[in-house]
Amino acid sequence: MDRRTFLGLVGLGWLASASLPVIASVISQTQRQIATNSSDGIQFYVSTNGNDSWSGQQETPNATKTDGPFATLERARNAIRELKRQQGNALEEPVTVMVREGTYFLSETLVFTPEDSGTEDFPVTYKAYRNERAVISGGRRITNWKRQGNIWTTNLPDVKAGKWYFRILRAGNNWAIRARYPNFNPSQPRTEGWLFAQPQDASNVNRAQFGRNNINIDPARFPNWQNWKGAEINTFIAKNFGNSIFKIDSVDKNNSRLLGNFRNPNYPNYFIGQGNRFFIENVREALDSPGEWHLDKETGELAYWPTASNPNNIEVVAPAMDRSIVLQGNPQNNDFVEYINFQSLTFKDTDYTLSDNLFFPADAAIWLSTARYCAIEDCTFEGLGGHGVRLEKRSNENRIIKNEIADSGQGGIICREAKSTAEQAFNNLIAANEIHDCGRIYKHVAGVYVISGSENLIAHNRISRMPRYGIYINSDVNNDSDNNIVEFNEIVDTSLETADTCAMGSYTGRAKRPTGNIFRYNLIRNVVGMGTTEKGQFVSPYFSFGIYLDSFSSGVTVYGNIVINTELASVYIHGGRDNNVENNIFINGKQNLIYLRANPGDRQFMANNVIERNIVISQNPNAAFVSSPPPLWRPDGLSESNYNLFWNARSRSTLATTKQRLTPEGNFAQWQAAGFDRDSVIADPMLVGLERGNFRLNPDSPAFELGFESIPVEKIGPKGFTS
């Protein structure tokens, strides 16, 4: 049998049951269709009204319902495997799987291995049919609801049997609220609906375990529940870097105390501090408001208080997996999944896991694990428990471009940590993505987070409304994150729920070596920051920076960025050396604009940093141009600070003569006397249309005389991306 005949008969179950005349008719029709589409390669189709025993070669079922599209992506994947085997394990032309309109509920994670690979000339592509919305769901529909007053219930045998558990429930297009106390307030989601860890009595013998094994609640707010079965606490940890979720083992009602192991095993020194905010969830008696739900693991009962409709009349879905698609190669054998593309698909309904890794939760809908030359393009990721995309285990040369990732439980795109530099993801393109409103579950996340990765290009993305970072690069002593380029990104409204944070930055200095990372031509606006006091009061804006080179980060270039509205500083160099901050525009750092601080762990390490040809503008007359805490100021931490333009729109010309402390050495004259900024000027930079976000300099701007080069603002964001 030749290959084209085989394609017509690829549905083997159908082949066995069809009559010979029908088989002959389909063979003829398939051959005509392949001939018609030969310039585009081979096409398979998947449809919600398809059948996995059909050939998958027709867009719609035929009139006699004897042939048509497949019903599942899994069947399409297997058909391509069969095709490759017929061709000697090689493709002879491109293969495209067209997914028709509708929602496809995966029965299990769809795994692609090296045998599913395409080639550079003949790639394999899974894409939505033109102008249709194809949704890949990692969940299961929930039906058979019965009403009991305001509450509707249904029984889930797989939950009772221990085969299924979930922490997200989608009702219609939105998440329902997992029963919690205090109740969630959608109008004030960040500052209302919280309890705060209370101080313990000084006589308490367990005082040393406060925040680790027990937490006190204000007695007036301690819930009077009879059954705490299944209760969990979702809590921010000390310093408000992020949050964790822990099981509540028991309660001490007499002392208004929660008991449990509230320590993350990977970070035992990070625990719940006095005044940290938290809420309690998954208690049946907390199900007291419309929109809330509760799942009983022991009985399998799911209870839901709908906001309006009978839940039998809407789509209610619970996730059945924490990942939808995995491209799984074998790094030990250098065996990659290659040339598989996903285009214009929508991914929904994945869950999140309780992470033991406080700072790096890394669930995702699509995993690229030892994959290269693959692409995820024009896809939509919405309402996921984790990230959109995860890269790991030497994945390289992949393109994650022009996708939208929104309302996720964690972040947008993550390069997972590696045991060593040799095992990390590297040389990937992450570009022109729209990433927004993430961190609905875990807060220590980023729009793009390179926990371990090198030589990646992160460009032209628009990232907004994030609880912590926009883009962040990390590494540890076991691996390096070097030579990443972060450019032309627009990052707006970040650090909305955490402290000691930034819109963009790096934590790459633990090995105390230069990294070669570059942050250039990015636009950053509104870096907020949030914390709580020991009395349980919110503080915001708080402890935030625009660009943050943290903890000995060294050898970093910060060039041509525009940073507007930050709390502590526009740029912060914390203990590192050989960093170059040049040709940036820093506007309205509320307390400081440029912040320098030697790291107390090694004060001598900080050296040879350069700050040149920047435009530094403040609207706060009390803001320092350059600042450093006196005990940690090292003049030799800067090898050069010069040719900068400083301006305060309110103080204007008095800056040159003021006695105000504008620098670590004192006023501006004292700063110059110490050898810094001797060729710098205090002058109006003559920005044209600043209030309209123009950032163009008048041709007569004195900044040009200092060597400042115009920033190509028109290229920033997705609009500037050309593939």
C-alpha cells in the first residue's frame, strides 16, 4: 500500500468495519484532497463532532458519517506517528493538524516524544482552523447538580476514591471562589479579606515556634467552626516576598490559635511573621457566600453556591491535571523533541500543585522539556493554575511569540531551575507576548522568569498588573544565568502585592562573577510594592525598584531604559561590580533615583560600577539623585559617574547650590568635590510630550551635548516585533 492510500485508511478501527466500496471511495477522495493540498503538505483535522476511527483527512463528517475528522488531538498525534513509520520514520512533507471550533477535554496530559518530531523542512504544526476558537482544556465537566437551599451539590466518585483532587473550579468563564475566611472582596482583592498573624503572649512556652508551628488570630475574628477538616492556610511569609499554602493540622480554640507545620522545607528560615496576612480556605462551614465552593476529599461531595444560574445550565469545569501538553525529550541521550509548533490554540483549566519551592512555583500548561526548534505562537492561555509555558532540561532554539497569558495562578513564562548550567534552558526567543493579571494563587512570580537560563532573548513583550516581577533573571552557585538579553519590553503596574521587588532585575551574583546580562530599551511604569506592619496594616507603595541588580549581580548592562514612578529608586545596584548604567531616562523615583548599597555579606566586593549619560528627573524636591546608606557607601564602588543630566522640576536651578543631601557625599557640590559627575549638568532635559508618554528630546536638549543617544521608543512592546 502506498503512502497516500495509507493516509486515507489511517483510522484502522474504521477500516475494519467499512465495506469495500466505501473504502475505495474514501481512498479516491483522499488522494484527490492530498493532491489539492500538496503545496501545503499533509493536513489532518480534529473536530468535536469527529471520530477517532475515521481517517482525519476531511474537515467535516461526510454525508454518510463514514469518514471525517478525528475527535482528539491524541489520535492526530498517533496518525502522524503511523505516517512516519510508513515513510521509514521520516516525513516527506509538512504536516498540519487543523483543530476545529470547540472545547477539547484531555483525558490525560498529551505527551510528545522525539518520535513525534518534524524536521526543519517538514515541521509538524497543531493549529486552530482559520477564524475558529479551539480550546484545549485540562479539566472535566461537572454535571448532575442537585439543589439544597442556596447550595448545589454533586458527588464525584474519583475524588472519594483518591484518584482526583482539585483546587480550582471554573463556572462559565470565571473561577469560583474556594470557600474562604475572611470572604473575598472582588472590589478590593488586595487589601480586604485578610487575617493578620497576632503576637503571642510572652509567657507562652511555644513562643519560639510562632509562625512556624502555630499562629495566633485576633480572638474576635477566630471562626467558630465545628469541623476544620481539610482546612488550609494561604499566607504571606515574613518580609512579604511571596506566599505559601499549608495544611492546618488542628486548632486551639481557647487560645485562638492555628496549629500545623507552617514552614517550607526548602526555606526553613522563611515563615509567617507577626502582621503577615493570610486567609483560611477549604472549610465547609466557610461556604457562606455566592460564588464559593467546597470539595470534601473524603466523601467526594462538591458543594457550590452559584452567583446566579443553575449550575446545570452553565459549563462547570474542574482541572484534572496540572499540565496539558509536554514535549518530553531525553537529555541523557541528547534526544530532543524537534520542530513541533502550536499556533492559535487556547489553553484552559489546569491546576496548581502545593509547591515546596517557595520562590519558584513552576506549574504550566505547556512544558518544553528537552525540546528545540519548536514554536508556540499566537496562542491564548487563560485561567490556568500555573504558568503558560515552562522551559527546562536543555530546551533551546524555541520560539514563544505573540501569545496572550492572562489570569494565571502563577506567572507567564518560566525557565525552570537546573541542577547545573549544562542542564538549563538556553538560547530561546520569548517575544511579543501579552502577559497580564497573573499570580492569582502564588505571588512570587514574574511575567517572564528565568530561574536558570542563558543566552535567551526576551523582547518586545507587554507585561502588566503583576504581583511581583515583570521580567526577572535568577541563578545560584550551581548554575549561571549569563548573556540573556532583555530588550524593548513594556512593563506596567508591577509589584502590586509583594515587597523588596522590582519590575525588572536579576539575582545572579551568588557565584560573584560577571554575567553579561543586558537590560536595554525597556519602558517601565509604576512599580508599586506592598507590605504589612506588625500591627497588620497595609503599606503601599513600599520597597520597590524599577531595575534591581540584587545580591552581588555583576557584569550587567543597563542601557537605554525608561523608568517612571518607582518607590525607592529607579535603579538599584546591591553589592555587585562591573555594572554599566548608561543612557537611561529615570523619572520620578519617589525617594531616590539611583541607589547603591554594598552587601553586608561582603562589603569589599562592590567596585567598578559605571553610571554615565543618564537623564535623571525627579518631581519630589526631597528625592536624592544618588543615594546609599552611610554604613554601606563605598566611593570605590563607582569607578565612574559622569556626563549625567539631573533635573528636579520643582527645585529647578537651586539644585546646584542647595545644601540638601542629594548624594552619598552630601549636596551636589560635595559630590563633585569627591570626584563624581564633574562634567554632569543640572538642566532641563527638554523632553517633548512627557505627559503623553512621548519621551522624545528636543533637538536643543543639553543631554545631547553630554553624549546621550535617543531611545527608539517606537520599537518598544509587541508593535515593534518583526519575526
